[in-house]
Amino acid sequence: MTADSWRNLIEHIGLLYQEYRDKSTRQEIETRRLQDSQTDPEESSPSEETPSEAEPTSTTENKAPPQISLLRNSNSRFNLWQDLPEIRSSGVLSILQPDEIKLQEAMFELVTSEASYYKSLNLLVSHFMENERLKKILHQSEAHILFSNVLDVMAVSERFLLDLEQRVEENIVISDVCDIVYQHTINHFSVYITYVSNQTYQERAYKQLLQEKPAFRELISQLELDPKCKGLSFSSFLILPFQRITRLKLLVQNILKKVEEKSDRETTALDAHKELETVVKACNEGVRKMSRTEQMISIQKKLEFKIKSVPIISHSRWLLKQGELQQMNGPKTSRTLRTKKLFREIYLFLFNDLLVICRQIPGDKYQVFDSAPRGLLRVEELEDQGQSLANVFILRLLENADDREASYMLKASSQSEMKRWMISLAPNRRTKFVSFTSRLVDCPQIQCVHPYVAQQPDELSLELADVLNILDKTDDGWIFGERLHDQERGWFPSSMGEEILNPKIRAQNLKECFRVHKSDDSQRRKLGSRNRQ
């Protein structure tokens, strides 16, 4: 492609990626809502209806397949594949089966969304990064932290999009795209790991620049007001690569759900999904590693050991939960007494492999008086509790810092806080509902209708249209869930989602999830016992 034709291609993509992503997920939510209200989940939603019956076309058997430039079409702003003039006029909709049309739509979305993503990346570079005034304001090291290797990411996207464009133009019916996804993932997508791993430093540098450099703050505000940005913030452009690599995996999952089982296209989709999952996990781990290291150093400085010192900082250790609880004094027989004087405040630091029990002391310090390996913890909820003993549970250390068994009766501030502590302390304890990895026929499910950013280590950040199995819930509005597409677990407010009431839809979601992950049987066997905290 010439430089001019490439520029024209990008200009004809009507939506920036942030707009596409928002519209796409909202549409997904509405589709599920409609399906959930129907008695038969196989009924098509309006977005999936095929127009073949409504639009009869003349026979085209003797005509050569028309050449198609889907991405250059100036009307291709948020179109379905079947709505494109080239498709409607070809007569192909009267030949293809409905399932194949749905598959074409899924592949088409992957291609057009990549074009939209590239357009947004291009705007990040040309409008912000290469702005002459911004270059003068930022030191070279500041610019490097802020924009990282975004030029490499954009070059990879361009190469990927060109290959997708070439495939789409080979035939009016798209043969496959997952083979291209696979090749680019294994050969080029490592640039995403580099970019996303820098996210912690990028966010910190951006906040610091806003606070310390008025000229930077004013210029960014001016640039954001440009009509090119369509009211979108600078930060929404910075997080594009992380959002895209995650979304790309979901788009391949969507294709995988629609291809024929045991077909060549299923094989390529499974291969592409497996490689994308590896990249996404590496991205997530890169982000976590940066923030965890700093967090562990900060905690270590705050601890003073009354018992034998335990080294806190370790490359394989991270914080799961921390917070204040009330410890009941005296023997268990005293628990029938109705007085708050029975309790005194303690503070817990729970890591993935260790529990440290402390008391807060002056100077934002914590004095450690007991500890135990996380694998040697047991919890028990008290029954028949009175009001003053509500939200109380027993924590048993099978082997504490003194190499003996110890028990603590602990009171949480609410029912949700009690359950969150109990699940974090003893992750293998049975929850109210069983995880989908147990292959249960049915389990409560919820879809996210409001995005949520985790505030605590035991919480789960949610994206619009995420579907989760409900493992536990509390009366005060919290849900412990397991996301279907990546099996990540955590707590989130129940107000962030809508429960899926149709059992057929829930079963269909589980079936699709098992199919997506069937390429790695050994991984599936580990899912039920794996600690995802």
C-alpha cells in the first residue's frame, strides 16, 4: 500500500478505539439482556439477524466474487459485515448459513476494531507525543516514561492490520483471521508486555507532571479539547495497548465460540487464543510485579517484631489483604458476655504464603506478635450469634510462630468484611456456590453493566460485559465472583452487575467457556485447586 492509500484507510475509520470499545461492550450487554429475557437462548438478537430473507438477491453464480475494501469504505464506521453494500449486492447472504454469517461478523469485528485501535494510537503519537510544545516541556526521561515504547506498539499494529486487510480483500467471504493473529502474537506482540509493565511508573509520572508542571497540565488540557480527540482524555489514549491486547483475546474467544468443532478454523482459533492468553498473563504479571515490589518494601519498613523476625520481602510473595479486626480477649467461654470490652484491636497482613498478626503502635508502625504459613490456617464461622457477636469468626493457626496451635476469635466490621477475610485466609474453604471449574450444571451468574476498579487486593476489577460465576454473596451488597474468560476471582459490589436469570443462557455461557479452554487439558485439571487469590 502507498502512504496515501494507508492514510486514507485510517481516515475512513469513523470511530476512535475508545468509542468502538464502549459501543461494542454496550451492545454486548444489551444482547445478553435480550437473550436473558427470552425462553430460548438460540433465538437471535436483532444484531445477529440475517437479512437474507428480507433482501432477496439475484443469482450470482456466474459472476466473479467482487473485490472488497472493507476498511476503505467511508461508510464503515460501526457496521456489521452483512450491512456493507458489497456484501448485500453480492448475493452471498442468501447462500451462507446463519452460523457462518455470525462467524463472518466476529472476524470482521476483529479487523475493523484493529483499524480503530491503530487510528487512536496514531492520534496519541501525532497529536500528543510529537507535539513540539510538549517536547520542550518534558525532559527526555519524562517523555520516555510517559510514552514508553508506543512507537513499537504502533508499528506492530500497523503490520498486523496490513496483513488482516490483505486477507479480507482476498475474498468477499473471510476465510480466517486467527492464523494471522497467531503468527503476530508469537512473533511481534511481546512489545505489549514492555509497554504494559511500565504502567505503574507511567501513571505515577503522569500524576506528578500534572501536579508539578503547570505548563504540562495546561497544554494537555488544550490538546484534549481538540475535536480530533472527541472529548476523550489523554489518559484514555495512554492505556490503549493494555485494553487492546485484552480485548483481542476476547475477540478471538468470540470467533472460537462460532467456528465448527474439530475444524481447521477451530484449531487456529485455539492456538491464537492460547498464545494471546500467555501475552495477557505476562502483561498482568508485569504490572503486578512492579507495584508489589514497592508495596512489600513499604510494609517491611512498618513492621517491628516482638517475636522472632520473619523476612517479609521475597520475589514470590505479595499482599492479599490487610486490615483491622477486633480480637476477643479471654477464653472461648466468655463469648456469651455482651460487652465490647471483650475485644481489642489487632491488625493483619495476609500474604499469599504467610499471615502476620500485629498491633498498631505510634508512628504508623505495627508490632508483630504472631505469624503462620497461610497453608496452616483454618477458619470457622460462629453460629447462633447475638448482636454484639455478629460477624465473629474463629481463626486457627495449626502451627504459629512458637510452633504450636493457636486460636483467635475475631470480629469484623460487617458481614462482607468477615466473609472476605475468611475466604482470603482459607481459600480452599467451600463457598456458598460452587465454582464453574467443578463442571456444575448450573451456577448463579452476573454480567457487569458498570466498570469497577478494585480498591483492595482481594477485589476484582471489572470491565463492561464481563460475565462471572457468583461464588458467594453477602447481605450488605458484595459478591465474590469468578470471571469466566480468565478465571480470575475477587470481590466487587453487587450494584456493578445484573444477575443472569435464564438457566439456558447460564449453561450456554459455561459450555462456551469450557470450549475456549479445552486446548489445555492439564490447565483445566489445575483450575479447581489453583489458588487464584
